[in-house]
Amino acid sequence: MIGSRKTLVRILAFAVLVAVVIIALPGAASPEGVELADELAGDPAPPGSGLLLTAALAALIVLGSPLFVIIGVLAALCFALYGEKGLYDVAPCLTLDPEAICGFDTFPAKMANLTTKNVLLAIPFFVVSGAIMSAGDIANRLVAFARALVGWMPGGLAVATVGGCIFFAAISGSSPVTVIAIGSMMFPALVKAGYDSRFSMGLVTTAGSLGILIPPSIPMLVFAIVAGGRVPLDVGELFMAGILPGALIGILLSLYSVWVAKKSGQTQRTRFSFAQVATRFREGFWAVMLPVIILGGIYSGLFTPTEAAAVSVIYALIVELTIHREIGLSHLPKILTEAAVLMGTLLIIMALAFGLNDFLVEEKVPDMAVELIRSMDLSPLQFLLIINVLLLVVGALMDSISAILIIAPLLKPIADQLGIDPVHLGVIFIVNLEIGYLTPPIGINLFVASSVFKRPLGEVIKSVLPFIGLMFVGLGIVTYVPSVSLGPVNVFLRDKDFYEPLPQIGEDGKVIRPGAKGPGGGPAIKKPGEGGGADGGKRVLSMQEMTEIGEQMYVLCDAAEVVMDDEVPSAERVAKWRAELESEEVANPEVMKIVELVDGPTPEAYVKVTGAASELMKTDWTCEALESMLKADTAGAGDGEPETGASGGAGSGDSATAGDSGAASGSGG
């Protein structure tokens, strides 16, 4: 009876959803629809739009629709009701231009922008390598090695559980997989050794959440994609920034485990043996070496993060098929199928969220959010507090990937304005969303633990409460002591001091960053053009300046594409290009120095521009449209098809490029 009633409610909700959509799109396929299109061109939000959105979302929730379906419907309706031309613009449909976006093609065209993200290629490779190694004997070997190291100390088995979760998380890149692989083995062992079952369950469930913080991390890759913007975010920096925070939270969990063990006095301990440690290390050597090889290759420059992901797949295959031999070729189809299902789900969420983000950018929602924060006159410290509260709420209601895809593009511009390093912001996101894995109603680790340990969900929630408190402590340290995440990045990748202070707002309202002394004895930003220092007048550019430079360098490429699209004769190209730059208000002094290098349409000018731009942005910068524009062509561009190259510009992301890993916004100039 209950099942029938639930089915009836869903059918009625679906009928309501269909009805509101039909009401919202009257005459879209009729001649009257064309007239409606003309009306909506001037007023893209027809009456009742807000009611329609509310009704549609309510219906989807009643239907029990997955989150990605809700995001997709929300994005589609936003484009239809509030977009510049919505779904009613039929004019492009009447042309034969294959590039024209026609009617309902609007939303898929927005999602297609996802294919321009180079870092996206790394995600499926890391998913596959993690699936291969998770199916083997990696978990047992890692836990055995950890027990040999710390089994002698009070709480040694619990500490070994934390260590096993950290190592396995670095291999699998997935928190739920870590809970399943380590938890199914260690939970019974902990209970048998005398630990309280609630403590044991909470420890494994919480330690498993470290999977998204320990590199290589899929949520970190996603953050780099959506928060990089026009100035690419270096994935290698994000990976390194997660190491110390992950270790910090692991130490907090270990210390708590030791305290619990001493308090109970009922836990087993093993005798320490160098021979046993050596044996267990030898058995688990190839598992331990995977993150070492991946991160070492990235930081040594041997390969990019995308190439590192491909290397991880080959490494996983060699280790599992020829060394461990716990799986064979016959197991691969099932493993790859499961990985493909996971990757397909992830791509759908990302594609739909990208569509929604594009709409928000079109409607200038991030710009309005920036202005709102500015009007509130918040300090960086206050802003970080707001971020933590917001992300804790979002993490409890949304999975980590969706939360990053939707929230990060909105908060990143505000953080830039307040001088918060995007790498630091990324780690704050990840730690907050780690806590989200442990909080109802969406906390996925709670449901995984309930299933694996065969315990009621309420009992699992109670078991993680003390550990959530420890996670809050770790979050506070990571958020308000930037050196924990940025210190290693500064020392190894940026050639700066380990200590990284929080940005401050000066009396003039500007962000105070490390540098020359400003009002009150604090460091201040130098204005463009000011020299300084013993380095011959060179200075470290602020994050805000690097963001502005990155945006204006893309405008250089956009303007070149406009010139080539207009088929301007060779002799007039540079003048037309400069006029376009002036109309787009390109005025940054560093960028203008690069513009001045273009003294005519010659290949030599392009070489000078790319060299200067690459030096300024600390990464390879190219623009095919600009290269085509500066090619010597005595016949003029109007005599034939212009060589436009790949579509350039800030929106396309493939005409002006900055390498695979790119340059972090705050890496200096």
C-alpha cells in the first residue's frame, strides 16, 4: 500500500512537471511562437518565470530525482526563461551556418565548453588507475605495513588504520572506495582488539574521507578546471598544497586514537621488529611508490598532470598483472566497466553544472556577488569565515563535485579581490567538503559505512560526531594559517618563504600583501610601474594584477580573431587590432608593453609577443589567431579565406593557451 501511494505521488508530480513546462513554452513550435520570440528578445523573463522554476524544482524533489537532474533542469529553464534569447530564438535555425546555435542547441553548446578543459583528461585516467589498484591486494599490503610501523604504540592498530586510509586514498582518489576497502578489513579487527565498535566505525568512516584531500585528488582536478578561469590554476600546486593539511588531519585522528586507547586500556599491542617492517615494506613497496612516482614526475617536470594520470594507469596495470598478480586479464572488463560508470556519472554532473555556471556568468551573477561583498566591507578573515559556514551547509546538502562546480566560480572572483590565494581557497573547499562526507542528509560516507558495517544510519552518524569535531579543528588551522597549505608550494614551486600571512585590508581599502612596508608597518602593494628591490627593479605581481593580465592577454587574442574574421587587408591589420584593444579598454602597463612589440604584420613580431607574454605569465602563451594576423601577406586577407586558426578568446579557451598545468594566479610575474 505504501509503495502504491509513493508511485501515485511520483506520477502526479511528473504530471505537474510536464504541465508547467508546457505552460512555460507556449507556441514554441507554432507561428505564434515566432511572435513570442520577438517579444522575449526585449524581455527575456516572461511572467511567472519564478513560479515555474519553483514548481519544477519542487516536482523534481518529490520525484526523488538525482541532484544532477535537478541541476540540468534548473540550468535549461534558466536559459529558456532568463537567457539573452532563451530557447525561442528561431533565426539561427533558418541559416545553413554549422556554427550557429539554434533553439534548444543553446544548452548543449554551453556544455560543449567542457571539452576545452585540458585538465579534464586527467580525471578518467585517475579513475581507471584507482579502480585497478583497488581491485587488487593493495589495501591489505598497506595496512600490514602500517601495523608493522606503529602497532607497538598505544592505539597502534587505530593509528595504522588512519595510515592505511591515507595511503590508500592517495591511490584510489576516492573517499567511499577507501571506506569500503580499508573499513571492511579494519573495522572487525579493531573491534576484536578491544576497541569500542562506535569508535572503530567512526574512525574508519572519517579517515576514509581523506581521499579527496590526499593527491592525486579528483575534486582538486575539478576545482582547477572551474576556478582556473582565464588564468589557469596549476594542478601541481593544488596537489602539493593538500599534503600538509592531509597529514595534519591524519595526526589529529591518530592522537585521538592514542588517547582513546590509553583511556580504555583494553587494546592489543604488538612487538616492534625491524625485520617485520622491512618485510611489510617490501610487500607494499609498489603500492607506496604510486603517489611518489606521480607527484615526483609532476614536480620534476618529467610530465604534466594529464600525462601523470596516463602514467598511473600503465603503472597500475603492470603492478597488478605482473607483480601482485591478485587480478588477471579476465578481471579487467568488469573493473573498467565499473570505472566507466563512475566516470560517466561524473561527466554528466560536470557538464550540467558547467551549463548552469555559464548562465550565471552571462547574467553577471559573480560580478554582482563581488559587488555585494565589497559593499559589506569584509576583511579577508571575515570572508573566510563566511566561506566556511556556507560550505559546511552546502557540503551537507550536496556532493563534493557538484558543490565545487556550482559554488567555486562564484566565490573565486571575490577571493581574488581580497587577495586570497586560489590554491589556499581550493584546499579550504576540499577540507570543508570532507566534513560534508560525514554530515547528513547527503554525507555519502555515512551511507557507505552503514552498508559495509551493516549498522543503522543513526548509529553511524553518532559514531562520527567526535571526529567531526576534530575535523573542525583541522579546518580552522588550514583556513586561518595559510602556511599549512601554501608553505610547501612557496618553498618548492614559487621560490618564496614558507610563511604565508593572511591578506589584510589597508586604510586605503586596498589589499595588503607581502612586499614593501605600508601603513601601520604592514606590507603594501606597489603601483604598476614602480620599481623596487635588489632585483634590478623587478617586482612580484599581485594576484589581482596577474588575474587582470591574464584576462587582457586573452583580449589580445580575441581582437586578433576579430581582425581576421573581418578580412582586414594585411597593411591595416595592426591598426585595426590596436583599435579593438582600445575599445576593450586594454590598459594594463605590463600588457601594453607587449602590445608595443607589434610594430607590423611580421612573424618576428609574433615571436617577440609570445616570448614576452610567456615570461610575464610564467608559462607558454600562444594565440593562433594573432599568429595568422601577423603573417606577411602582400595580397591582403580579403583575397581569400583568412587563416583564423582555432577559435580564440576568453570564452573558447583553445586559441589562447597557457600550457597544460598553467600558471597559478598568485605565482608572480
